[in-house]
Amino acid sequence: MAFKIKINLNLHLLLLFLITAVCLALASKDPELKQCKHQCKVQRQFDEQQKRDCERSCDEYYKMKKEKGRNYESEEEEEEEEEVENPYVFDDEHFVGQIETGEGKIKVLQKFTQRSHLLRGIENFRVSIVEANPSTFVVPTHFDAEIILFVAQGRGTITVIKEKRGSFELKCGDVFRIPSGAPFYFINKDEHRKLKIVKLLQSTSVPGHFQTFQPAGGENPESFYTAFSWDLLEAAFKIPRDKLERFFKQQKPGTIIKASREQIRSLSRHEEIIPKIWPFSEGETERPFNLLKQHPCQSNKFGRLFEAYPDEFSQLRDLGVAIAFANITEGSMVAPHYNSKSMKIAVVLDGQGGFQMACPHLSSSSRRSGRWSEREEERKGERTYQKIRGRLSRGVVFVVPAGHPFSVFASPNHSLQIVCFEVNAYGNTKYFLAGKENIVNKMESIARELGFNTPGREVERMFKQQEEEFFFPGPNQQEHEWADA
Ligand SMILES: *[C@@H]1O[C@H](CO)[C@@H](O)[C@H](O)[C@H]1NC(C)=O
Ligand SMILES: *[C@@H]1O[C@H](CO)[C@@H](O)[C@H](O)[C@H]1NC(C)=O
Ligand SMILES: [Cu+2]
């Protein structure tokens, strides 16, 4: 009987409960609960309260027993996994915890593994989008998560407290790293435009979950100080309780609050007060770098790609996450390719377009058997690769697992801007499936011939026709066709 009961039971109640539980373990399943409760009722030495407590412990025990099996199987605890055809594309409805204050909006994408176990590789990462109205202050907070943020729009100033305080200007395209636990706050210093920030978070305390901690607050979120008892705070602050109460009760609620022109000016003025290099031990926090000011690693009239890899940028180093920005010209596409080992988490910033991917995990045959060896026979008439499709517009998030061939295209009338976080980026290689540098043309002629069952020359001609690299003219689809995707 290795179970724990959380409720308080006095000793003889507990003993009786153990006895009934043992008896009932032998009894058949359905009447168990009834019999347990019956045992409670017939105990003469129990008063009414004890009988009720006893019955309640019966309920608790059976509830626990029912859940126990399930909890041991999955680590997900209370989270039920959705069964979805396409777990790789997330729309507005998949954002949970949308906080809308009068002065802005904070959205957090659902946990990846809540969507599908196929996303376990990025279980520990979350995506959040923050929009702060013009002239606002986002209050001091720390997270139990490592954060990489990308400024998608607007301009602000962010301040991070470590051993010293550092303030940095933020503008569109900036990438900034906030170490787990470091308190920070920022302002939108523009008087007309919203400040839009996309965050990738890697949780540090509970895998896949993160929390925010605010020293100052009103009601929900309140200040974390108010979780302590007044006498403890009295001792800690050396301030009498009535003063403390008054102090903590006068605070304004809200995470994003309006700030006056004066306050904004004052908070902007303290930029760059820290030396260029942080103290040795605190190497991770450094000034932001601008992704869009890097030399584009791919550029032609069909699009531009900017990338920052963790080997070059210390802000990305310890998380091993790369960040990329793609601007795809209207009617153009990205060469079909796959990443050798990184998982891509892409957030559409603006524009319209589509996403296609081949996924063997969701094919009809693997879904049925899940065993590779049996697939060969089952294959007749069934597909090995599920065609994953997604329509892309502002705010859509999509995930591309390692090894999965995919392509992205802009709609005929709209360009498409995407920011991508690439998890597990160290040593990643992009393998191209069409265009210059494609993998097939790097194979030996005989291998091409045998593989494709076509003379090697012909295979080569097929794969040499497209001479562009990375960005191509896109599929000639009608607006309605990709709209249905
Ligand atoms: C994307 O590219 C277009 C030109 O094709 C340009 O006008 C636009 O400013 C670019 N957007 C961003 C965010 O770089
Ligand atoms: C897209 O462009 C085509 C031709 O350039 C035009 O006929 C069509 O109306 C446009 N569609 C939309 C939705 O703007
Ligand atoms: Cu897959």
C-alpha cells in the first residue's frame, strides 16, 4: 500500500481506512467505492464529522487510484494532448494566456508537447509575443526562463539588472538575450507606434513551463512580496507592518502601463551606462545586435535571408539557438530544403503565403504500425509522407523538425516576413533539394542513375534546370488555391 494521503486523518480513522482499502483491493472494481463509504457509515465510534471525513477519503483514494496509472505513463500530468492532423502550424487560437491590458497585449503559444508528442524535441521552449502601446512602461519582472527576444517593430529601451544595471536601445531587427532570473523592464518610447517583441523562452525550473515574478504589482499580478507574512516582512525590511501594508496596497495593477513623456525621456536617457564588457563571470548579457544589419547570407530579387549563428554571437552561444529573418518577395519561394539537426520555430511577422512539408511521422502506414520494418508490405496504396500544409499570415507559428523537407512561399500579391529560431543549431547544415547546390547533383552519376532509375545525365539535367540559389520564383498558384491550404 504505497500511497500517500494528503488529507489529515486522525489515527484510528487512518487505520480503518487502510483496512477498508486492503479489503477493497481484493473486492471487485465497481462496488469498491460504495463499500468503502459503507464501512465509514457503520463505524459507531465515529461522529458525523468523522464519517464525512472518512467518506471523503474514500473518494480521494479512488480518484488517486484511477489517475495513478495515467500519471506514470505520461509525464504530462494534467495536460491532455490534442489529436491533430497537422501539429506543426499554430494559429491565433493556439495562443494560451493572452493578457490584454489597456496598454498592450502579451500572448503565449501553447506548450509544444500539448499539441503533439512529435514536438518533444522542443518541449522546453515556448514562444511569446508582446505588444506594448506607444509611450508605455513594461514593469520589472524576472522569468524562470532564458529569453532570446527579437524586436519586430518599434523602438524602446530595455534595462536588465545583473551585478550592474545595463540599459540598451532596442530597434526593429534587434536581438537581445535576457538570462534566466535577471530582472528587466522596458519602455516603448515611440509616441505613435506599437513596440512588438517576439520571444523564445527556454524554461529553467519546470520543463516547458515558465512563470513571471513581479516585485511590484497590484491585483493579479500582485507583488511577490505579499506572499510573505507581514511579520517576516517587518523583520526583513525593518519597517512596521502598517507602513508595509500601506506601501504594498497603493500599487497600481498591470504589466504594461502608461508612462508620461517625462518618465519616458528619463528612462531613455540612461542608455549604455555600463562598460562594453560585463564583469567576467557575467558574460552572457551583452548589448543587442541587429540581425537586419548583418550581411544577408542569401539575397536575390526573390528574397533575402539574414542569419545569426551561436558560434558568432555570444548572446546565442549557451542556448545553441540560431536566429534568422527571411523576407520573401511576393510570388517567390524558398528552395525546398531541410535542416540536418536543428528544429525551426518560425513566427510570421507580416505578409501572406504558404508552407509545405513532408512528414513521415504522420503517414497512414506509420500511424498504424509505427514500425519501420513492417512498412514495406503495408505500403501499397498508402503514402509514406504526409503532406503538411499551412497558410501563413501575421502571427502564425510553424515548426519544422530536423530532417524534414519543407518549403515556404509568399502569396502572389504579398511579400512574407518570417523570424525563425533554430533550436540545436550547432553544426547544423542546410541540405538543398532543388536549385544550385542541391544534394542530388552532388551524388555520383551512377548513384543518381540507380537511385532514380533514369540515365544519370538525364537526372542531372532535371536537377540543373533551376539555377537560382535559395530564393526562386514561386509556384504559379492562384490566390484561391493557396488560400485553401
Ligand atoms: C522586405 O523586402 C521588401 C522588398 O522586397 C522591402 O520593401 C521591405 O522593406 C522588406 N521588409 C523588411 C522588414 O525587411
Ligand atoms: C492579386 O494580383 C492579381 C494580379 O496582379 C489581381 O488580379 C488580384 O486581384 C490580386 N488579388 C488580391 C487579393 O489583391
Ligand atoms: Cu514528421
